[in-house]
Amino acid sequence: DAGVTQSPTHLIKTRGQQVTLRCSPKSGHDTVSWYQQALGQGPQFIFQYYEEEERQRGNFPDRFSGHQFPNYSSELNVNALLLGDSALYLCASSLVGLAGLYNEQFFGPGTRLTVL
Amino acid sequence: AQKVTQAQTEISVVEKEDVTLDCVYETRDTTYYLFWYKQPPSGELVFLIRRNSFDEQNEISGRYSWNFQKSTSSFNFTITASQVVDSAVYFCALYSTSGTYKYIFGTGTRLKVLA
């Protein structure tokens, strides 16, 4: 049973560029959430997708956008990259989207984004 | 406002010692959920436990135990007879049904278990 997978593992971009990160949820899961984890900090909730719609959003600017596909996989897009966007981006999946974030979430290994 | 505080930045213990990781939370909601996650060096967060605000029973799972006290807004995590494999960063998290930040993590406690 495959867990949550994310790609790429590492990514280096320059300021002003755009980036797309990808996530495939655990088999059978229908909800995907994205988190940003800066070095030495706890993860910060970006947003959650269920039924191909953004259901909840944290305190992140519109430069952060996402998408969920019919197969439940998801993308996180960040436009106009800033140095401060350098972080580990974690994807988490869970089952039964209506239950919200309080269901057990399974996390992927993350994508390490470095903005130069 | 919702907030999770893990005051212990880093703890070092010798193998077989017991260790308690502290978590203090703030929320005005009556219904909320508390979690503990483990993040080993590989980076992948591992779910350990979920507790809802109406269930104050302590829980034990092997060497792990959790003490939830609403009176002090604390949800502490104890590892008994620690092992080197327990070395990781541990995060406490709060899910509350109001506020902009739906799911809030603490800043984590780095546990180092020395052989």
C-alpha cells in the first residue's frame, strides 16, 4: 500500500520564478492538505483540497494556489517566489474530506524548496 | 486566538531514561482536537495520537503515554525507557473549529536519546 508521495524531492529556484509541487495521496484517501515548514519551525497550514475544491485556507497570500485532480492527486503552485518561501513543503492526505483536518493525516516526505 | 506552545526546544536524555515533552494550547472553542506527531530525520511526519476535547482519559501505547488536562490546557507526552530510535522532533498540534488557522502546530521539541 503506497503512502503519500511527493515530487520533486528537492528544488532550487530564483526569486520571481514560479514553482509547482506535486503530491499523490495515500491509496483510498480523498483529501489533500499542504503545509510549509520553515527550518526549525512547525508546519504551517497552507490549504486543503477535497472534491477538487479548496475547502480551507491558512494565512498565506494568493501567490500560493493549488489544484486537485479527479484521481485526488494535488499540485501546489507558488508564483513570484521570495527568499522567504524557502522551506520544506509537506503534503498530507486523509480520508473523508467532510471530516476536516481532525482525521488522522498521513504525511509525505516533503519537497525541499530553496529560493536563491 | 489559537496557539500551541512547546517550551522545550531540545531535550537530551540517556537511553532508558523516561522523558516528558510538554504541550500547552490555547483555544476558545469547546470542541477541538489535539495531536502529537513525530518527525524523524527523514522529514516525514508520523501520526502518534489524536485526542478530542471531550475525552480526558489518559492513554498508554507501549512505551508512550499521554496526559491530557483541560484544567491546565496541557497535553503532555511521556516516553518511558527511551531508546535511540526515539530521537526525533516531536510536534504537538491543535485543530479547532474557528479562527483562520484551522490546524496549528507547535514549534516542536527535538529529543536526542544518547546511547
